[in-house]
Amino acid sequence: DIQMTQSPSSLSAFVGDRVTITCRASQSISTYLNWYQQKPGKAPKLLIYAASSLQIGVPSRFRGSGSGTDFTLTINSLQPEDSATYYCQQSYSALPLTFGGGTKVEIK
Amino acid sequence: QVQLVQSGAEVKKPGASVKVSCRVSGTTFTSYEMHWVRQAPGQRLEWMGWINAGNGNTGSSQKFRGRVTFTRDTSASTAYMELSSLRSEDTAVYFCARRGLGHMYFFDYWGQGTLVTVSS
């Protein structure tokens, strides 16, 4: 199985800050990497697919980058509604699809 | 708009089975794969498997093979996940999710989740 490791596991930042979350795959996955946002008690919401493609309706302050084994989700100008847990997911190997451990973003 | 609506919370005893439904509206049900993902309390998301809503083909994670069954009712635009031989470690929120079209595996719409509690 492809292991996905996210860092940090949690962070706290001010409104307006730029936030960066990292996801590392245990082997090269090209750009088969997606990012989701999950708020407490809710289902995940797709933010970014194929490493850098913004899902329709997602604010442009969310940006994904990377390829191979190292990926980044950047939130430019953090907003109060961005308080959530963020997960990466690899889709290079479909058996099984795997998720990162999550990064909890809190607003100071 | 696309909506995935799941059945309500369940409480089951160890060894029992649970069947969760996921009714899809606002989209052509048979054009997509429906996947199932679970999340144990405080844990990461865990992919379980999928069903092709058009032809009924299925696939699952090795972890659940032999214990999980995916079915669908095209007349009701509903997908089902049945998990048997339940144990306490199966206590989790179970989500259905639609795989977006194309060769990439991403999930663009999700159900609201169904809490399954396994307790004696």
C-alpha cells in the first residue's frame, strides 16, 4: 500500500496568514493526488484534484502543487471558515486508495 | 444539484451485519462509480471499496475482502454497503462518495455519513 504522510498534524494561524500543508507519498505517485477539507461532523469536501486542479466552486485562495512524492496545499489569506481538517489522498494505486493522516487548521 | 443521502445511524452487536444505503439524486446514477469510505473516531479516512453503478462490477480493499458487499438498485438510484461479522473496531462513520468522471480517482460528492456503532 502507498503510505501518505502529512505534516504538520495541526497548526494555528491568524486570519490573513498564508498556510502550507505538506503531504508525502511513500513512492512516486506522479500527480495522482487530491486534497479534501473536512469540518467536524461533516463529510469531506473536494478542494484540489490531480495535485493542482481547483474543484469548481472552491475559492482561489486554495492552491495545490507538487508531483512525484512531495505535495503542498497552500491557503493564501486564511479565512475563519477555513478552520477544518485537511486530508490528502493518493489515486495512483487504486487498490487501495489511501489518505493522509490529516492536518487540523485552527484560527488564532 | 447532486445529492447523496444515506440511511440513519445503526447500533449493532458484535458478529452482526449492517447494511447502509446511499440514495443519489440530481445526476445519472448509472454513469458513475460509488465508493465507500469510513472514518473511525479520531482516525483518518479509510477507503473500503466501490461499485460501478452501471454494470454492477465491484472492488474492495484487501482489508475488507470477504466481509463487505456492495450492491445497487438502479431503479431507486441507490447504492448499498453491507459489512458482516462486525467487531468493535468497525465502529465508525461510513460515507458513500461519487467518483468524478475521468481517469483520476477523486470523490466530488459525498453522502452525509452514517454512524455505525458496534457494541455488546
